[in-house]
Amino acid sequence: MPSFIARRFCVIAAVLLALGVLLPTIAEASTFALPGPPLPPDFEGTGTVGQDPVNALAINGTVHNTLVPGQPVWYQVSGSGKAPLAVTVDTNPANVAGNAVQMHVDWQTPTGMQNADWPGFYRIGDGTSSGFGPGVLYWQTGSNTSNTYFVELVNTSSEPVNYAIALTGSQFPPPILDPSAPTPLTSS
């Protein structure tokens, strides 16, 4: 009987010793596996014209340009408050995968999703293609307010995309823009 107790004691001691060695390692490894708080997106601005909201481009008439893969471009638009403000974007090719070209609308008023597109700015909307066909994005203010908005276009596809962007006021449906033959940073 004493040898049985001694063997059990040795087994229990061995298990406790193994747990004492392994548990800190398992606990340390599990802390690395736990996800941390969400990180802000990488902000890609370079301080050059059109590359961030601080150096945003103006929309004068219809602006034509090309977005290379991964490239963002920022525009600044202001509404007078006399009528709703709308922005329309047409892309070519219109059939790039899914939502490969995105349009985000930000402002500096503390409302919306903070720092989603740029530090200190609040995303208040996205361009929608609903009902307008492939390659068309549209956003309109919900009221007649005088405000400045910052529109970010981003090409998340693996191919260059031509686009045309214009302020289209309250005209609905928006006019068809021609993005097929861009001349970089020009207005028509």
C-alpha cells in the first residue's frame, strides 16, 4: 500500500510540475492571440495637392482623372444652403470588381464616424451606386445647409480606373458623366 501511495504522489507531483512549467507559457501565448483594440487605418496622404483633405482639390465643372491601384484623391465641396448638394462620380471601366472604387464623404463637424478616413475628420456618408448602374457613385446632402464637405475617392482594385466627378446639385437622377477619356486634373 505505501508504494501505491508513493506512486500516486509521484504522478501527482509530475503533473503539477508539468502544469507549473506549461501554464505560464500557455497563458503568455494566449495573450498574444487575443485581438487588441481596432487600429486606425493607415493614412496615405503625402501633403501634396489632392492627397489629403488639408490639400483637397476643388471641383470646377466636371473633373476627369485616373486613379492608379491603391490611390486615394480628395476633393473639397461647399454648399450654399439654398439647395441640397450632390456629388456624382462615373468610373471607367465601370465593371471593376465589387466596390473597388469607393467614395467617402467627410466633414470637420463632430458628427459621424470619427477618424475613419483622416484624423480630425468625421465620415458622414458614402457614395451609393444603388439604382444608377455599374460605375456610378452618388451622394447628396439631406438638407439645405451651408457646409464644406471633403470627398475621398479610393481605388482598391488592381487596375487603373478613369473617373469623372462633378457637383450635380439636386438633379435626380444625376447626369451621366463621361469618364472614358480623362485628361489629368482638368475640368470641362
